[in-house]
Amino acid sequence: MSNDWMFLYDDTKETRTRFVSFMGETSRFDLAITMTDRFYGKLLVLNLLSNRFAIIGQDDLDEPGYLEHAYQLSEEEANELRQFLATMI
């Protein structure tokens, strides 16, 4: 087997990660939120309970249905997450 990898990129970046768990009105969220300059000011948000993640900025929070689709959430659950993430962006 050959180790002739064709890398598209191979970067090392300094990051800051915040781990936060909170209960909304409809569900619990356990998140790992990574901040880096890699995503042009957007956050890498991992939902540790569902093993889903997305790169999120203000434009994504404003996009109807984005959080619902990315995290497979109901509209109510997505609104709770949206309200929380809006405080970070």
C-alpha cells in the first residue's frame, strides 16, 4: 500500500473551545463550541448528544430551517439553540 497522500490542506490552528450544557424549555443541549480564525469568524458547534456539528455564523442563524436541518431539531428546539448561539456571535 502506498502512502502517496494528496493533501488538499494540512494546517494546525490555535483554537479556543467552550463546553457548555444547558436546559431549554424543550430539550437539553451539550455543546462544544470551537472558536478559530479557520472559518472566517464562524463557530464550529458540535452537539455532543446527537454527534452532529455545523459551522455557524450570524448568516446561518438567520437562515430559516438551517439549525433544524443541521442538528435534526424541531422548530422549538432550534429556536432555543438559536437564541443561545446569538449571544456568542
